[in-house]
Amino acid sequence: MLINLKKDTYKLIIDKKADKYLKKLSKKNKHDLKSLLNSIKQISKDPHNSNNLKSNTKKKRKVRKGDYRIIFRIDTETKPTEIHIITIGKRKNVYKKL
């Protein structure tokens, strides 16, 4: 899924794994889905307001939203700068998938 943001200088790209999780969550828990989408919107406005993953070599970052984690990376070598949402999931499972 590709989302272009008009005001921002970032291009937001949601990878297949994250998109699949959001679709699955939309059937189960719409409240959490709305909360996660708001967090993704905040990431698109200021991606550097997040934490680096420990011991990562690919410069992945994370945002915590309740029990959920959003894992993403910032690709500064493209014009406009791209933000790739890699995966989304509950804390106990999301780090195993990386």
C-alpha cells in the first residue's frame, strides 16, 4: 500500500506484512486499528520521534502504541524520503518476525 502525503516531504509505504496485519485487525478490533492508523499518521509527520531498535544494522525504528509495536525504516536516499512500515504487531510476537 502506498500513501502519498501532500504536506509532508515523506512518502509512506506500508509493506505487505504490515498491510495484511491491518486488514486482519480491521475485522477484529476497529478501536485498535484506528489508534494504529493515527500512530502511522504521526510517524509520517515526524519519523525521527521514535526509538531505534537495539542491535539493528538496517537502522530500523519502532513506535510503541499500547501493546502494539510499529516497526519501520527511513530511506533518506530517495527523493522524497521514504518511510517503510515493515511490520505491525503485538509486542510478544513482532520482534520474532524480524
